[in-house]
Amino acid sequence: MNPLLTPFTTPYATAPFSTIKNEHFKPAIEAGITSAKKEIDMLVANKEAPTFQNTIEALEFVGMQMKRVTSIFFNLNSAETNDEIQKIAQEVSPILSDFANDIRLNHQLFERVKEIYNQKNQLNLTTEQKTLLSNQYKMFVRNGANLSDANKEKLRTIDKQASKLSLQFGENILAETNAFELNITDKKQLKGLPEGAKEAAQLTAKQKEKKGWLFTLDYPSYVPFMTYIKNRSLREQMAKAFGARSFQGNEFDNQQIVLDIVKLRYQRANLLGYKSHANFVLEERMAENPENVLSFLNDLMFKAKPAALREFKQLSDFAKKDGIEFLQKWDGSYYAEKLKKELFNFDEEALKPYFKLENVLNGVFTIAHKLYDLNFKEINNIDKYHQDVKTYRVSNTKGDFIAIFYADFFPRDGKRNGAWMTSYKDQWIQNDENSRPHISIVCNFTKPTESKPSLLTFNEVTTLFHEFGHALHGMLANTTYPSLSGTSVHWDFVELPSQVLENWCYEKEALDLFARHYETEAPIPMELVQKIKDASTFLEGTATMRQLSFGLLDMNWHSGKSPESILSVKEFESDAFANTQLYPDVAENCMSTAFSHIFQGGYSSGYYSYKWAEVLDADAFEYFKEAGIFNREVADKFKENVLSKGGTDKPMILYKKFRGKEPKSNALLKRAGLLK
């Protein structure tokens, strides 16, 4: 029997991972599509005049079981994939793309939606209902409802091709990441590497039945290697391998895929009457158009570049003392760490004993309790998709059930790199029942070794807080409609809850809750807390330029003239990086072929949103600081106007309800030390 074909009878209706087999997915998705099509047919055949309830609301809740199945499937394809799942993904993606187009290009359905949209001002709708109506109308128009039949078919073909290429792009990077291993058997070559990183590499080697120490391109292995290994040629080898992923002219090469995706996006935008993919995307963002984004990025670049150039000279001069004539990309992290140690007497490694993963997790739970009245209780009566995953029931002080929370922290072969938050079930209200969400965060942190627990770098601590900020947005969702719930907001607003929570990592009052030595339980010393703060703006100009370079590369791919004339991915990228480049170029490396955010994730024409949201988060945290970082009144305002509201209203309206005014970039520049 296929467990995906019926509503789940598990505790909290959680995903029944233990009974799901790979072969269940495709039949369940196909059955879900058949069922959803019947619902659409009934909706269209309704002889009653279109109303908000019988059309807009009915459409919102079409295919709910299928949506759950696809969310489980695509989440596993990122967090616990294998060849079989990847093959199924390639098979079902075009089917799902076709189904989405069947809805968007259904003329009779669009006519019903349009009829209601045209009388929206007479209908006495709530703000959330108006947003849903507007979104549905735009969903049809922005997906070709007004096109001729011939152009509708063109659009279908484009969407199908694009979804397959995007999947292939991600599979290629995963294959390239897994293919590279650096096996070191001479201990002398590990000079500079901290004991914890050595132990982790030894454990990896042991697990793969190899001698010595094994290093991979997974972040917990790659980052310490690049930061601490004294042997420059080994750093160069590692950096070049990382930068060459899917840029090696082999079966996993992404160059043609990048060009094809960009062309398809451009053609699609043109077909719908837009000048570029960026014009199409940004119409539904706070930024509104490419000109505003480019103006925002260039303004920040103007303010950050002098600092970045000064910092790069300082780092180059420092490396010269070590005989490095020209600073290269594989020198950056290594000499930055040494310089930071010299300037601030600050060693990142000295922090790790205070950041045992379990303590940091309990710390973020405590902060969520103090701010938002949430309690986390680990439970073992629900299924997990991997033994490493931890599961929690989230409630408030009154005992109300708020959410299910999954946490998955360590790298493994079937898991893509990086960190992300996702949902296995959204929140919504139907028939007076508030159906609560199932939220997950997935990370790739330093694993425990045979002698030590998982001790996080400070960067991993901020990553956990970041993803947990997204999770709060999902868990505290309280809207009627699933498509407006939780993180379903404008893309340049979605990073506000995640980025604002990172600020607590720098505050003594918050660190005192969880930063304790894993052996002695001693709290983190005040001088270390001060050093974290002092060093927080170290090389900030350089870091800002790096983020801006990615944002500008994204905009160059998606906001320019026809991409038909682009012949070389590498040359195009080099031109895009021209104004932000600090380090010499590496001929064998290419960013675009592994830029998952824009070619596999949802960030195309949206990478700027990290910086955009930084302006919001710095401004928001300034408000918390003024009142006290655990002030419940400010926290309640943030919860009420941002975290619980999802996409029910325009982001700036929600932000102003919380803050009382529009954000200014000065708070960010001040925090980053870029404001003179």
C-alpha cells in the first residue's frame, strides 16, 4: 500500500518517512495531479456565479495532499537524496510543470478569477483576502493567461525545459562536490590545522576506509582547511577544486546549462511582455525594478569600496611579511585569520569550546521562549528521514500546539552543501481549525568526533541562528491561506526574520544563556564576548564587496539585453565582477557554474535581497536595542506584524506597523563600521 495516497494518520499528521519508499513518489504525485484536476473541473463547472468563496478560496485549497507529497519529495531530494530520487525528480518535474501550466493557462478558470478581480472594490474583502485575490489574478497573467494559444504552448515548453535544467544543475554540483577528496597521509602537511578539524578529517578517512586524513568540499571540512592550513600549495589545490565545480568540461559541467537557463528565462519574460527576467521577477518584490536594485547595489558599493581597498592593502602588506608577493584567493581566509589574531588577540578556535551544538540549540530555544513564548520539547514518537534528525513539539506557555520542528545538522553524501529552512507542511485556517506547520532546518555543521562533541565555529553559530530565524517565521505563521503563510513573502523581505536573529549572537545578555565551556560549564569570558564584538566589523568592507559582487553577477545574468550573444560563461562573469574584484582571477575557476542560489534555488534576480534585508534587520535590531534585546513589547510587535503575518500585506506596510517608520541604511553602515 502507498502511504502517500491517503491523509496521514500519524501523530500531528507528520510525514510517515519510515513507510515511504522511493517507488511510492511518482504514483502518488500522478494520483495527486489527477485528483487536483478533478477539483479544478468541478470549480470551473460550477453553474453559480463566481464568488470569492467558490472560486478564489476553492482554488487556494486545490490539491492539498499532492502539495504535501511534493514538499516531502523535493525536501528529501535536497537533504537525503540518492540516484533513484534524482531520477524520479527528473521524471516528475516536467509533469508538475505541465500541471502548473494546466492551471495557469485554463481560460475558463481565469475568466472566473478575472470576474471577481474586476469587482474587488465592491466585495468588502479583508486585507488578506485582497492579497490572495491579487496574487491569484497576477499568477494567471504573469504565467501567460492572456497569451495566444500558440504562445501558451511555447510557454509550456520553456517551463518544462527550465525545470529539468535547474534540477540537472544541482545534481551536477552535488556530484562534483562528492567526487573530490584530498587524502593526506603525512601529518606534517596538516601544520596549522586545529585538533578538532584534524580529528574530523581522520574520522572521515576512517569512515571511507582510507588512511590518514580526508578532506572534502563540504563546508565543515573546506572552511577550516582554507583558514588554517599553513601549506600554501595545498590551500591552492583545495580552493581551485572548490572553484572548479561543474566547470571542468566533463559530464557534470554546467556552462551550457547556465547559458540555456538564462536564455529560457529571457525568452519567457519577453513572451509575457517584459524587457528581461529581472523586470518580470522584480515586479513582485519590494525593490520593484532592476534600476532600483542596481542603484541600491552601486550605492552600497560606492560606500564600501574605499574600505575594501584599504582592507585588501592591509591584508596584502601583512602577507608580504610572510613572503607572499601577491595575495591570491587561497590566501584570503588564512591571512585574515592570522591578522585578526594579531589585531584583536582573537582566535576563532578559542571560541569553539563554548559553542557545543546542543548548548547553542538550547540557547536559541531559550531566546525564542523569552521573545515569543515558545517551548521546545524533543519527541521521539514521529518518523525521521535520517537517524541524525532531531524532532521537537513546539508549544506556548498555555500549552497550545504551535508547530513540529525538525533539525538536521551534519553533512553526508546525500545532502547538498549549505544551510536552509524548509517546510513539510504549511500553516492555514480552514473550517475554524488552525492547522499548524511542520518546519525543518538543514545545516552542514562540524560533526562530533570520537573524543569531542560537535563544537561550532562562530560562523556556524550565526548560521544556526539565521536558519532558526526563518524557522520562527514558519512556526509562528497565523494566516488563513497557505500560500500567504510563513515565509511566503516577497523575496527581498524573507531574509529579515533570519538576519535579525543573528544579532543576538553578539550580545552578552544572549550569549550568557548558552555559551558555556563544554567541559567545565564555565560561561564565556567577557573579554571573549568583547573580542567577538570588536572583530565583528573586521574586513567588513571586503565581505560587503563579496556579497555585492554576487548580487551584481545575478543582475547581469538577468537584467541585460538578449543573452543569445553570450558565448563564454567565464568571460561574461569576469566582466560582471570587474568593479568589485579584489583578488586576481583564477582561470580554472568559475562562480556561475556553482551558483545554486540563482540557478537552482529561487534567488534569480533576487540575490541582492540579502543586502536589502540587512538594511531592514539593522534598522529593526536598533529598535530592539533601544528597548532592551528581550523587551516583550517590541518582540510582540515583531511577532504580530512580521512573523505571524506572512505575505498577507505589502512588506513595507508590515514593517512600518512594527517599526513606526521606513528603514534607513544608516543603521547598517554604522553596524558594519562603514559610516564615518
